[in-house]
Amino acid sequence: MMIPDRFARTVRLKIRAYKGQIKLADSGDLPELKDGAYGELIVFASAVIDDKVRKDLTSERVVSFLPSGATLWAKVRNEKLPESLTKFRENRRTWQGEPGLFVPFVLCNELQIIMRGTKFAHLKDCPCDVSPLVRKAESINQAYSMLSAAFEPTRRSHTGNVFQKVFVEQGKWLQSLETLRINMEANPPPEASPGS
């Protein structure tokens, strides 16, 4: 499955539904699009007439994302650091072949993700062992922020999109959580058991 580049140049088409047909908001026809054109149509949930379809499109469910004990890798910049920290950085490559510096941390529990109908899925909090800092984090976001603060001291902000900044091993390569999320949204697994 090809993953669309979300940062590529886009065009916004303001639309209106009329007698079951999609038209431009000013009543004109949609422009002719190339075969295979990819995009999203975003409307208020209340605009979906069929109750069952609306429920399916807005439902949430929790599914397993990664197992307890999985090693995750936070991507960091190359900055001058004391040896006590430098030894934790590793040169790795992503599955696209891009090189980078990464710092490992470990999931203490199974990581779950909330699938939200047609919205982007998001991660549930999951405790992490941030062993390079001899600390624990309550979530992947907190673990990434802690590692960024320690390994990227010159950054102004130590937050980031963990789906793009945190990776997991896939064979000898690292794959972003974003890629895993997109693949999971395309092929949703069964719902996680309530006690997990």
C-alpha cells in the first residue's frame, strides 16, 4: 500500500451535497481529477443520514498495537553530549533507508491504540522504562519528551509527534509508529480484550 505524502501540496475544495450529489459550494461541478486521486471528504457527523453508517464512522475501539517489552527508538539530533549519554545513541536506518541517531526505551505494558472511525487513531498511555535516563515515563509522549530534553538540549521545545519521531524494529530496519498506524487503519485487528 502506498502511503500518501501528507505534506505534499494540496488544494481545498469547498463542497456541498445536493440531492445525493457532491458539488462545489458555489454550485459548480467538481473539477476533473486524475484516476487514483487520493483525498478526504470531511463533513459533520450529523450530515450522515443513515444512523448505522454514522455510528460505524464515529465508533471507537481499543486494539493491541505493540507487545509489552517491545523496544522503541526515539529519533534524536546529533548534539554534543557527555559520554554517559552518547553511549546510548545508536546509528540506525529506517525502512526507507534514511540514517539517523536513535535512543532506545522499552514498553512496560502492552501498548494499545484507540481506533476512531474515520479519524486518526491515537495511542493510550502506557508506562515506559527510559533506561538511558534511569527513569520511568507514563506514556510514549512523556518518554519522548524526556529523551529529547536530555539528548537534544539545544531544542526550544521537547515535544513532537511520536508517530513520526518514535520507531520500532522491523527486521534490521526501524519503522515509524506512523507507518504502523496507517497499516493498522487499513487492516484493523480485532478489538483488544478488556483486561489487557
